Amino acid sequence: MKAIVIEQYGGKEQLVEKEIETPKPKDNQVIVEMKATSINPIDWKVREGYMKEHLTFDFPIILGWDAAGIVKEVGSNVENFKVGDRVFARPATTRLGTYAEYVAVEENLLAHLPENIPFEEAAAVPLAGLTAWQCLVDFANIQEGDKVLVHAGSGGVGHYAIQIAKALGAYVATTASGKNQDWVEELGPDRFINYKEEDFTEVLEDFDIVVDTLGGEIQSKSYSVLSEGGRLVSIVQPPDEEEAKKHGVKAGFVFLDPKGEQLAKLADMMVNGQLTSVVGHRFDLTEQGLRDAHEVSESHHAKGKIVITI
């Protein structure tokens, strides 16, 4: 099968096309014939070697953590999926990722993909959508009526967090640049803050939850908009425990734990019109396509999600 791999850490030129052996399913796995995947910042962070302390792989590595496609083969113990099913998943972290024509995925990480959801839209969801869900639901225990601030609402995790929070009955404020205002406002936030023109700390107060997708100074400033007992959840850097304690805030870091049953909930939201993927960039599964996709992601100015069509 065709795959785009890296054989050493480095720049985007390390992404090269190779023919490798098609995977065989273990007893608890299915083989997914890939139709689309998507790009996340972790892809190029692994490629550059930034994640070596957290994730260790043997080369060659196929990057990619999002899968959408059709079940091609099932392992002997698989009960809930059959050949021909449309599925999507955030596969387990291995050196064999989703920049490939076929991917092996454990049954518990899979969710059925409704017929009316395009593969490209579904492929954008798993890593970023599940991260947003786990920030809001698992960590922050979001409740109807909560006031939620989502930083960088035009990003992959951010644009899902806005929609999930609104679907669960929250009041949502978000920050983004003015050039993204029109489409971000279509996602339904109650308050849009152009961070180049307004300081969020001057216009927001008494919030229950902050979803931090930026870290650094933005994370530190976010405590000032939270009520006592509020929750700050970050996906970029663990918050300082002493700083959180000083503000009377619960703070923590979320590193995604992939779960098929949560992905099924997101599929239901997609069918109900509560969750949509904003796909701002599309590339093909080629050496050049992946290099271009990584370049867009590394710019930090991608609109929504970057999808690879296979």
C-alpha cells in the first residue's frame, strides 16, 4: 500500500512516499480502507522530534491520528463492525498512523459513520473533536448555563469546543482574529472577541470554564476571568498548580484518551446539526500534499481543519 512516512526527525522534507506492507488485523482490530485523514499540530511536532520524551517510535513512522473510511477486513473477535461499514476513529498511537491507504484500528476506538456525513468532514473530527469533548465534559463537567471561554475559536479544537459547549447549553465567548470572524460567528458563540482589537480580560468576567488552546501569557491571564471554583483546562501546557490555587480555580491538562463511545456521541451531534467540521484546506495523499499540509498547520493560521483526501 502507499503511505507517506518519515525515516528520521526533521523538517517537512522528511515526508516521503513509500510502498509498505498492508496491515493485517489482530483479533480485536478491523482494517479500514482509508478515504480521508486530517492534520493536527501533533503531526509536525512528532516529525520535528518535539515529542520524543512523550511518544517513542521506531522508524519509519507513518504519522496521522485521524481515520475515516470503510471496513475492509475484521479480526476474529470483532463483534460490532462488519466489512463494508462506514467508520471513523482516532487510532491508537503507534508508528503506523493514518497517512496511508489502509489502517488497523482496535474495535473499541471505532464509531459508525452515518451515511449522510462525508468522509472528509468525519476525518476532521476524531482527535480535535474528542479533545474538545474531554476538556468540556470529562474535565470541566460542563453544565447547562455555564459561561465558557474558548481561546482560538478558529482552530481545530476551538471550533469544535464552541459547538459542543453550545449544544450542551452553555454561554460561549471565543477569541480569534477579525479575518475569521464571519465563519466563527456562524458556529454560534454568544460573544466574539477580536483579540487584535480587544483584551478578553477587560470585557469578560465571572466565567465558569476556560478552554486554553494557546498557553503562555494567555493561560496566565485567563485566571482573571474565572469565578472562584471555575475550571481552566489546557491542551498545550500543564497549568501552574500554585497559580491555580491562588485564584481558587481547578486547572489541568488534557492529553486525549481515544474512546469510540465518545466518538459515537459526536457522530450523533453531527447528524443532529449540532456539530460541523469547518474544512479550510484540502490536500491529496502525496509526498508534496503532506508537505504542503504540514506547512499550513505550522503557520498557526489554518482555517478550521486541514484534510487529506485518499
